[in-house]
Amino acid sequence: MKVLGIDPSTKTGWCCLTPSKAGGIHVAGRGEICFPKARGIERVQLIGRQIVAVLLTYLPTIAVIENYGFANKHTLVTLVEIGTGIRLHLHEYGFAWGVAAPNAVKKFGAGIGNAKKDKMMIEVYKQWGFEGTDNEVDAFVLAAIGLYAGVPNLQPVVAGARREAVGDWRTENIRIFD
């Protein structure tokens, strides 16, 4: 199983995970897609093209994309445009995908649903040894949710709020596993 996590934003983070031979998680690839001079539909198009390149390079079994967050009304339109563009490419190329709510990402990554970015980065490093930008860390968490949902007995074993987040995600996205 190969899972691609996508954190859609003006700096879109992505991370592709597979199970390791030792029963843990292997990072197959990761990165951040950013076009600081592009705006509007041009930026959506450029990010979409880069996501397609990642999809065709890694050929994930499933993709997990962070769902829309509605906390900041100033960035909402931009983030919906980028997220919708990515979803259209996933659909167009026939990749199975599901969404994870922002609080589920935080719950899995840090053990609590309202964690700040710095807490997420610290907790993800402590649990899995993964370091990266905040967008790459979110993408890692998204991919890890999908990987833990699809592959039993991954190490380190998740418990408590993390296990609950995986179970909730699997239930909400059961169509992927049918």
C-alpha cells in the first residue's frame, strides 16, 4: 500500500508513505509546492500540474487530502480553489482519495484536535522521527492516517486519540476500502 498525503495551500505540502519492511513507516517522497509569484487560477493550475507529476511518479494506492478549513475568511476562497483543483485532478486520473478534517489531522498528529503547528511538528517528530516544513508535516500526518487505516500492525502502534482519529477517518471514507 502506498498513501499520498496532500495538504492543499498556497504552499501545498505532500508526502508519500509506504509500510517499511520492519513493520513501520517508510517515507517514499515528500515536498512542498509553491509558486509565490502566481495568483488566482494560474496558481491553481500550476499546483495542480505539480500534484499530477507527484501522482504519476509515486502512483499511490490512495490519497488523503486535508478538508477545507473555515477558520480564516481571508484565505477561504484561495484554499477552496486550490483544494478543488487538486480533487479534480485526483478524480480525472482515477486515484482513490478521501478527506480528513483539519481537527482530525491535529488529533492524529499531536493527540489533541486543537494543536498549534509547532506542537504538531514536535509530536510528529517524537512519534515517528519525521521532520519537515509545517505543510510537509501535515501531509505526513494525512498519509499516515490513510496508511494506519489500511495496514494493520504498523509501528509505532497508535493508541488513544490517534487510534480514534484513524477509526473515524476509515469510517468516513469506507468507500476507498470497498
